[in-house]
Amino acid sequence: MMQAYGHSERIFDIAFNPQDSNYLASASEDTTVRIWKRNEDLNRYQQVKCFSGHSAEALRIHWSRTGRFLASGSNDNTIRLWDTSNLGDSDPGSAYSTEPLSVLSGHPEEIYHVELLNPGVAPDDYDSPLSTSVSSSCSNAPSSSNGPSLAAPPSALFETHLLAASSESLLLWDVSQGRIVTHALAPGTASHILAAFNGSGALQSPSVVEGVKEALKELPPAFIFGVDRQRDGESGSGLMASACSDGRVRLWSLRSSCQIQHVDTLPLCTDSMAVACTFGGRSNVHQLATASRHGEIIFVDTRMSQRVLNRIQTPGMPLWISRARLAGEDWILTTCKETGARLFGYRWATGTDPEGSALSWLTRRKTRDARELEEMAERGDFPGSFLGPGVFQRLCHGGEE
């Protein structure tokens, strides 16, 4: 087991460098983002970078695919981009930084998703090669009313755009220009309805505005807690899913034009919040798994969005769900609030339902402890780009490093 020490408060997110899984980034309630390097000789992770600058909790992080940049989203309503190109620098002075490459501000609330991407290009699957021949047609997109923030990062950044989730909104940033090019509100919410009224010119008098707001008070908020993009490199459909606090999962389309369009709304968790979602890998590309606050993981085929393929009950409220590729099969991994650091694994396999239609279901596997999972990782049963050896000890210590 490997451990790391440095954060003074809870850890909200971790992510391995996609080009070198010896490097691990973490985001913490202590407002810092830190990078750790695996040290086999000392049997621990050692801190090599500490980025400070957020004025509130660092909630989410995401690496650029080249591993040269890291984005962090915070409870201070900003996203910061950090230079991680010199992780091997032995100069002690380079281990601490308060100067981000860019600060992206203008989000309505805290950041619950941050992702560097290229519009129109599907996320990388587990075994897809790195490609650098990517173009985007967003350069002439209209400027956001929020305006640019601080100096934009250099053009060497591999991904051209950044996707953020804040409050009930999805926002797409042009990274090189430091401006929002698309701001999409979750349909069916008070904010979305008010925006539609304002756009139509129907709300002309203050009394009408107040009357509409009062009528909309009964609508539950749809804060976005989780976002995932479909891994479908062939069709380039750009399908995304957002898990929302009103129990619904909203499907969106993101294409190379940079427009985010609502596709469908799935009322999957009618008596609970939707806290996370994830698409299947290449073998289950059209299937979506959603976790509810009450502990269910619900599976649908996005081509038959109103039909639930399967529901399974976890031991508690999932803190997150994530897909993994083990021995050629897709798996779902999760930890639950009520069970501490125990990691639960579920096989995601293709089968046939009683009606003879091709569906997918999960076969519950016994709970594996961290040592067994660590041994699986050392044997290569886990891909290094997914979690990498050494992550499971974090789960066994209540999220502390």
C-alpha cells in the first residue's frame, strides 16, 4: 500500500496523468491542488507540486491529454489552468506555484465538472492512441457577456476548449481566448423558463416578472452534480449526459460548432437526486449508468431512453461511479458514503433479457478489499490510464492522503 501526506483537509477529486500514471493530482478542501509522484523505494507518493490560488475548496481537476496542463474547478466559482510541463524539475522553488496560466471566471456557482476537450471529438477510450491532428470550427463563436478573464494560456495547449458544470448550467470555454462561447441552461428549470420568457420579450413589466418567479418557485432546482461524454469515435454524435439534483438525467449534443443542444430528459431518479453518471466503453457505447442518492445504479440505452435496462442497489449513497476495463470487460466501480472506503465492483456484460432483446446487465461481484485490488493493479488487470497502481489505499483511509 502506498500513501501520501500533505493535504490538511478532505480530498474531493483525484486524477492520474494520462501520459504517466506515476503522477497523481488531487484537489482538496484546503483550497490547494497537489501533484504526487510514485516512489517505489520509499513505498509512498511524494509531493512534487502544490498549486495554490483558489480562495475556496478545490472540487474538480482534469488533465490535458498530453499531461502538460491541469484544470481545477473550485467553490470560489472559478477554473484555473496550471502548467504541469516541468514535473521533473529538481529546483525546490518550482514545487510551489500561485500563478496559474489562466483564470476562467463568470460561473454562477461552484464548479462540479471540469474537462479539457475538443468539440466534435469523442473522449479517448481505454486503448485509443494519442492524436494531435484536431481542428475546431469554434474560432468565430460569439463572445460571452461575461467577457475574458485573465491572460489565456499558450496555444500549445492540446485541447482547444473546456467544459464546465456550474449550478444548472453547462458552459463551454474557448481556452485560447479565455471566453465562454456557449452557456446552456438545464431545460425544465426556473432559470431556463425565465430565460426563455426574457428572450421572447414576454416579461416587460416588473409585476409580470415577479408573478412568473412566484409561479416557478415550486420547480425543484436541477444542480448538475456529474457529467460524462459518450465514447463514440465513429459517429461523432457528441452525446453528453448530466446528472441533476432534481433526479433527472439530461442528454445533450456537443458538436464541432461548439453549440450545446438539449436532446432528451430522463426522469430516472423520481424520488431522489441523480449524483453521478457514466457511459459504457466501446462495447457498451450507447448505454448510460446513473447513480442516485438512494443508492441505485440505473442503466438505460440512450437509443431507447425511456426504457430502463436494469437497476441495482448499492450498500449506500454512491460518492462517485466510474467505468473500468478489466480482462476485456466493462466494469462499474463505486464507493458509498455509508461504507467508508470499501470499493464495490460490478461487471457490465452483454446478455439477453427474458423477451429476447439484446440488453446489458450487471452481475454483482463480491466486495474486494484494497489489497486485492492493489494486487490486480500490479498485475496489470487495471489499465494504468484508468486508475493506476496505488490509488486504492486512498480509498481505504476515508479519502485522506
